[in-house]
Amino acid sequence: MSVLVSIIIPCYNQAKYLNETLESVCKQTHTNWECIIVDDGSSDDSATIISGFTKKDPRFIYIYKDNGGVSSARNLGIEKAKGKYLQFLDADDLLNDFKIEASLNELLTSENKGLEIVISNFEMISNDSKKIFPPFCELDKRFFSVQGFLTEWNVSFSIQMQCGFFEASLFEAIRFPENLSAQEDWVVWVQLFKKQDKFIFINKPLAYYRMNPEGRMMTIGIDDNQLKVVDCFKSILTHEEFYIFSSNLISRYYTSDIKYRNRLNEIKKSNSYLTGLIVKKFFKTIGILKFSKFIFEKAIRRLLSR
């Protein structure tokens, strides 16, 4: 019997996309899989959609839990997984039909014996799935190392978890940090490469990341998690690795601050800004300063977002 692969899907209110996501699992050319869908306290029709799949195919496994975030949902999936290999997939994204087969073929060849990680490329799909776009970053295997993940993540690249394919034994002592609402995958990639720095890269789009305007990364962002990420890395990195990471992070913020200040100085010299000052002075004179302040701040935010 062919090797069992566990596909882990955390789901929170993704009923709009869930059917398509689960269909992409059904279409896998490697058929010996279990798909563990962890419903993280959804309040939409996710449970109904999942029930439809579990009834017609016992390879789909439904687990409900109170809402605790994507990390806790993935961690529960890891604990329940029975497969020799793990494939992560978000509930609004898709897998190429050959994702699992292609990854297994690479790992099971004699020349790759002993390797435990496969990374494939990806593409973007539109919210309505009608268009495919190039990836938001160019994956380059020269960045795939502990130092590369520490210094180039969110600068040159980032890797969605569904791009990876892993031997389950790697996660015996690795879990997604549940105190993070974003960037949890960054911490896990670093942990994985500290444990196993050899990998296979398939430079083909075998996963699809949806441009979902209501997706987690569109609504949460990363700034509120940066200090928590630092704490996570402090506990898993060596002194030298943490020094490299923290120095690079400080340099990033310093560079970003300089760019922001330069951009702000350019705006202050612009005709729009000077006109705003005149309008503000006029409004203050006639007693409607609060309204002018609202208009002025809105104009500045618009200029900075360009």
C-alpha cells in the first residue's frame, strides 16, 4: 500500500471557498491520504460543507474546537495525523492535482534518500478563482537556510505553509506558536531548518494562494506580532543566530524609518501639503478647526499610502 499523507486544513469561517479547497484535495493523483479539517469555531456554513465531504468520503475527517487561532488548529491537526508525511493547506487556498505525488516522488527517489522537506513554488489566484497571477515573491533556494529565513523573510521572500511537504517526524517537537496571530509560519520554518537544513525545491507552481480580501493577512497584518516573534526566536535560536536576527530586524526598522521621514519631508514640500496648511489656517480663523483637522489628516494619509 502506498504511503499515507495527512493533509491538515485549519478552517475559520471560510465557507465561501471551502468547497473548492476540498475539491482540490479530492483531485490529488496520490490517493492514499487523510484530510483533517479542524473547524476553529466557525459561525458560518463551514460545518455543513465539511459534513457533505465526510459523508461521501471517509478520508475526510472533521474536528471541531473552540476558536483559538490558526496555530492551535494546525497543532491539533498535527496531533491527530496518522500519515508519514504532512501537507498543510489553508481553507481558502488550493493544491495542484499533482502536489502530493510530485513531492513524494522526489522524496522517495534513491538519490534523495534521507531528505524530509520538499518546497514547491506557487501562484496567486483571484478571489473568484477566474484568474491566475504570478507569485507575490520569487522563491529562490539560496534563501532556504536558517540565516536566509532570519534575514530575508518579508524582505526578499516568504513561503506559505502549503508550499511545503514534510516528513511527519519533523513535527514531533515542533508546533506553531499559539500566541501569534500572524508570522507563525516564519517561526516554524526556522525551527524546521534548524532541525533539517537539506531540502528539495520543485520550481513549479504546485500550490495556489488566494487573493482573499477578507483573509487573515489582509485583516491582521504583521506589526502587532513583531515583538512576540522576537520572543519566540529568543527561545529557539543560539546566541549568535539571535544576534544576526535582531541586528537585521533593527536595521530594517531603521531603514524603514529613514524612508518614511524622507517621504514625509517630500510631502511637506508639496503643493498639496502647503495648500492644506493654508486651508487649515483659514478654517481656524473662521472657527471650524476640528473639521479642517479631519480633512487635513485624511489628505496626509492618502499621500503617504501612494
